[in-house]
Amino acid sequence: MAGFGKVFGGAALLALVLGHVASAQEVSIEEATLGASQVRLYVHPFLSPDELATLRLVMTNEQALALFVPGTNGFAALAASPSQGVIRDGKPVASAIALADLPDAAAAAKAATAACDGARGEGDPCVVVLEIAPAP
């Protein structure tokens, strides 16, 4: 029964995080299967056309995914601050942080947003822009 509590608690946390993001603004989602991974892109309004093009490449190219999110054997997430973005002046923003090899989607989202928030200094709180999970 303890395992059920962990799964339910993680799912509830993810629903809370995603519900908070969705309530602030409607975010469309794009999905792709890439090798052994299922990749989900959250198309936030703050993402520039160049950032979206780069993230779409990441979600459809295994080499690009490995560069942006190394070690995607488990669950992973990339978080960014809406006021700082993912890429500026052709370089990744220091606060846009990807973390991988986490036990579930909720843990990946929580860890990536916490690391991003810790690195961002000023600006809007971080949100998940990319999620990676093992393909079903």
C-alpha cells in the first residue's frame, strides 16, 4: 500500500504543478516518441520562435536530446523562467536547467523547476518546458 501512496502522491503533485501552469495561461502540448523516450513539449507563450524550433529539434532528434538532456534513461524535465527563456543570443540561458534519471515525472518536474528557480535570481518562477519519459 505504501507504493500506491507514493504513486498517488507523485501524480497529485504533478497535477497540482501542471494545473497551476494551465490556470495561469493555456499551454498547448506537442508530443513525440524518440527512440525509447516519449517527449512532451509545453508550448508556452514566452518561448520565442527560435526557442520553439530548437526544442522541436530536441524532441525529434536523439543527438540533440542527448545534448540538451543528458542521461535520459528514466524521467527528465527541462525548466525555464518565462522572463529569462531557454536560449538568448544563441546560447542556453544559465537558469534553463534539465535534470534526468529521476524516478517519475513529478520528481523530474519538481527537481528541474527547483534547480531553475535556484539559478534564476530575478525573474518569473520557472516552469517545465520539456518532459521526457520512457516510451510505453
